[in-house]
Amino acid sequence: MADIEYRTLLPEEVDRAEEIDRTEVIDHIYYLREGQLVLEEEHWEVRGWPPEEMVSIEDRLRECMDRGGMGYGAFDGDVLVGIAVLDGKWIGSAGKTLQMYFLHVSHCYREMGIGTHLTGLVMERAREMGAERAYISGLPSLNTISFYQGIGFDLASEVDPELYEQEPEDIHMTMDL
């Protein structure tokens, strides 16, 4: 196993997110129907970052950090192999929820505990900021949703309308902190 170093990212380092190899072959997708997750066979191949999408993602990552959020990176030497970003914008009817906006681990580094470790750093920071709940909007793939369920996220009982409008196909989940 690689010797991974975890550290806080500086706002100017979010541009390095494009270093993450997001390659993935997906054969099962979740759909939310009548409040239940329904798994269906569906084939997707994810290869790289669309250049036009990467610019808006990097801008959004900086916004998250400008609002008081925090970014964390996992490094194998000088190579960024994982990234997680907590948005500093309070959401939810009680205003006590923070979103983990971004979590990606490079293809060859998955299933090594890096995503779990990065999520732990984000959740610790959210608790320090006074959050009572964490929110994610996850790609509806079997691997992604299984990962989030495995670390304690459940279907959101209160879906954030703005985040749902941005990503209606995603599975929206929360976890009590």
C-alpha cells in the first residue's frame, strides 16, 4: 500500500483536482423511486474530466473554501490522488447542516481507505464548525452509494432544494455528526 500523506489544501491548489483519475466503469445505477433506492443495470464509462466542466468545478471548490469551508488532499509523493472539500455554506431548515461538496479518489487508489480518511477529515472539520449534520449529493452508482452508506450516510429526510435542482439525478444523503 502506498504511503499516503493527508493535508489541508490551499485555495490555489484546488486547480490540482484535475490530477485525479476519475476513470470508472459503472454497471449499476440507483434511482430514487417512491422514497426507496432501486438498483438497475445500466452501463456508464467515466473517462477524465470534461475541460469545460473542470473550470466550473474548480471555481465552485474555491467558493466553498471562501465561505469558510475546507479542502483536504491525499498525496502519494507529489501526486494528488484524493481530494475532499467541505462547503462552508449552511443549509437545511435548521441551518445546522454542511455539505461535503466534493470527494474523488484516483482510480488506482480506490479501496485503500483514502476516501474514508478524507471524509473523516471533512466530518471532523464540520463538527468543529458546529454542524449537526453532513450532506452529500452522490453519483447514483452502486459503488458510490455503497461507499456512503458504509460510512454512515442515509437517504436525506430533508433534501436541499437548491442542491437538488443542481443535481436531480444524484442521490441526496445525510449523516448525523
